[in-house]
Amino acid sequence: MIKSTDRYNLHTHSFYCRHGHGTIKEYCDEAERLSLELFGFSEHMPLPDGSFGRTRMHNDEIPLYLEDIEREGKSRSMTVLRGFECDYLPRFRDYFRYYLEEEKVDYLVNAVHFVQHKDRCVSPFEDRMSVDDVYRYRDQLIEALDTGLFAFQAHPDLIFASYRSWDKVAEAVSRDIIQFAIDHRIPLEVNGNGMIKPKIGDEYQYPRRVFWSLASEMGAYCIRNSDCHEIENLAKSRGMQEEFVNQCRLKRAYPLVRSGRLGFQF
Ligand SMILES: [Zn+2]
Ligand SMILES: [Zn+2]
């Protein structure tokens, strides 16, 4: 068991995902330079049918990625964890479960980058989100967390990077997500990657302050991560993340490792 720490980053990408840069070794060097105690890789998980494949490693690269982390992590002053950030689809629940239960990974992270429709999906990064999309986003996110497979929820407010108006729908959906996380003791992530993208007006694309003020009021627990896709971005947003968590008066969850798995102290 590794005691809980505030010196961590659990959302890290690399060259493996094809839209990030930097090797596992280079990230570990940077994490040590920053005196992190717990450092987790959460590369986008490829799916068996190639869904979302454009921005993923190939399926046959999974063992290389996991071995790379294990090998690099051995000689370090910090604990290095193997993880995946997952776009959950119900038909692949057993696939995700396999990686967790066979101890191939130390944790899985849930993310909703794509809102599913019957014959297509849309993304808050590229498309305008409709009211229907906002409800679908909530349903997908909660359905995934309800499997119990995921250690935390990445950027729970990502939908509001695109759906900007804080109206009744936005607030109701946010309440449902936050309440679910509270009831199931799942930390919500304040995401640093959205902080270094061009602002919209004087606001971050995400995290959205209105969402997190509500989370604070309702008593949710947060963690904060860089979600870096470049080496230099591991450190870049850390100050902003801290400031944001403090300004929103959010309660913090502290990661720890228990029986080889990522967990949290609340
Ligand atoms: Zn990415
Ligand atoms: Zn990510």
C-alpha cells in the first residue's frame, strides 16, 4: 500500500496515441523532476472493432505500451501506474473488465469524448452540441461509471466546452452527474488540458467554473490532472489547476495504491 499523496498526475498521454508526443521514459524523467510521488499513464484505449481508431494506438501495441511503463517504472523514485482512458461502449464492458481483473492495468479512467447516436457519433471538440446531445452525454457517462470499472471521471464537464449556455438543461445534467459521483464515491477530474487551450471570452474551454461551483456546493470530491499530450504540458497547467480548485473551494480526493490498484482517500 502506498500512502495517499498530493504529488500526482494520473492523466498522461504519450506518442502511443498518435496525437501526442514524448516517450514513456521522457515523461517519467519529467515527472521525477517535478518530484511527483504517483505518476499514471492513461493512454486512449483502442477498442476491439477499431472505433475511434484515428486517435488511438493499434490493438497489437497494447502489450508494448504496458511493458514499456512497467520497465520504465521499476527504477524510479515514484510509483508509476499503467492505465487507460476509455471511451466506454456497453458492448465492450467485458473487454474493459478483462484488463482490470487480469491485472494488466492498475486503473481505468472514464471519458466521454463522443456522444453516440444510432448511426454516428458527435464530439464536443468538433461539433455543436444539441440539448439531446447533452442528455445523451449524461446517460453515457453515468452508464459507464455504474459499471464500477472506472477509478475516476475525466473532464466531466467536457460537454460544456461546446454547449456553452448554462441553462436549465446544463444545470440539471450537471447535478445528475455530480450526484452520481458523490453517491458512488468517484472523484471528478479538474482537467488541465482545457486550461491551456485558447480561452472562450475570459473563460477556459473547460473546466467550466459554473459546473465546478455546483460540484463544490453539492460536496463532490475532485482530483486534478494535466491530461498532457506533450512533455512540457505535464507541468504547464499545474499552477492553474491548484488555483482553480482553491477558488472553487472543492474538496479533494487523494490517490493511493491499495493491493496494486489505484484508489482514493476522501
Ligand atoms: Zn488525447
Ligand atoms: Zn486524456
